[in-house]
Amino acid sequence: MNCVVLFDIDGTLLSRSGDTASPGIRAMNEAAREATGVTGLADRVDFAGATDLRVAARLLVLGGVREPSRVQVDALLKAYVGHLRRFIGDDSYVALGDPHRVIPQMASMGAVIGLATGNVRIGAQIKLASAGIDHLFCMDMGGFGDDAEDRPDIVRIAARRCDEGGHRPVAVIGDTVHDIRGAHAAGAICIGVPGGRYTAAMLKEAGADEVVDTIGDGLVDILARRFG
């Protein structure tokens, strides 16, 4: 399996059992309130496919900061990570599908495993650890929401970190149309995993190269067929 496989996190690898706001949204809300004095700002932002850099800047604008600087954005994200650790202690994420078995299997077949996510790196690690799957990933092998604002750039960064020479084809595994567009813009294929907002039909219509129900044997079969 001569390829790089890059996983999105929220909605692809992880979900939550409850129906209240996620620890991530609650943490962003608290960080934005501290930065701007305005409550509930994260409830007004669409997180699907977004990057933390872009979300943080948007929250500052909604809170009255006309042109947020990178220093202000980074300060908000630092506060967000602190609140995420606190909220996630009582409201952890759960793994979707069977990544405990499937990801080591793909690695044993020769795939290079990485992440392509809008989460900042430390936030990604915190979320994965809460679901007990952080050991499946090397956090140096991926692109994150503090690397770039745009999905295609995150995919490019992740691919380069996983395959410095750029010789391997890249497959992105994601649950939103943003994952599909980001993958294609970066020259990768995208295998869609239907999540809360996007059905299999919607992902196919958006241009997903393949669609699987979950992280399981079907994903391994597709990657082996395409890159074996």
C-alpha cells in the first residue's frame, strides 16, 4: 500500500455520545469571552471543515476586533487549549469505527499514516487522547489548524511531513465537503466518511472519490485496490 493516508479528526475519527455542545465549542466560547467580553460567540460560527486559525480570527471579529493580529489569534488559541483540557475531562470524545485495528493494519501494509485537520496540533492530541487513540498517530506527521488557515495548505503540509520526497500518492479521509475540496486542491484523492451533516450521497455529489460507512475494512480494501 504505497501511499500516504491523512485522517481528519472531528466527525471522521471522533464523535461524542452526548447532544450538548462539544468540549471544543465550549472551550472556544470561553476563550473568546475572555478575549472580547462577549459570550456565546462560538455558537455563531460554523465549525464544519473550518481551521482553528480561521475560527479564532472570526471569533475576534465577531467580538469587536476589527483586524485581529496573529498575536491576538494565538493568544485566543492558547486559552482555548487550556479550556479544552478542562472541559474534556468530564466530556471525552469517542472513536468512530475501528481505528484501533484498521490503522495499524494499514501501516503494516506499507501506508504512511498522518493527520490533516483543522485542529491546532495540541488540541488534536488532546482530543485523540480522550478517545484513547492518540497512540495510533505521530503528531509530527500531519498538518494542523495552526499551520495554515486553508485546508489545501494543511493537506500539502501534512503530505510533505509524511513523505518528504513527495513520491507517494495521498488519500485524505474526511467527513465534509471541505475535506474533499481541500484534498483535490492539493492533488490528493478524498475518501468520504458520512458524518452528522453530510450523507454519503452528499459527499459523492461533492466529488468524493470513494465513500465508506466508517473507518473499517471497507477503507482498507479501497486503499489496497487503489495503491496496493
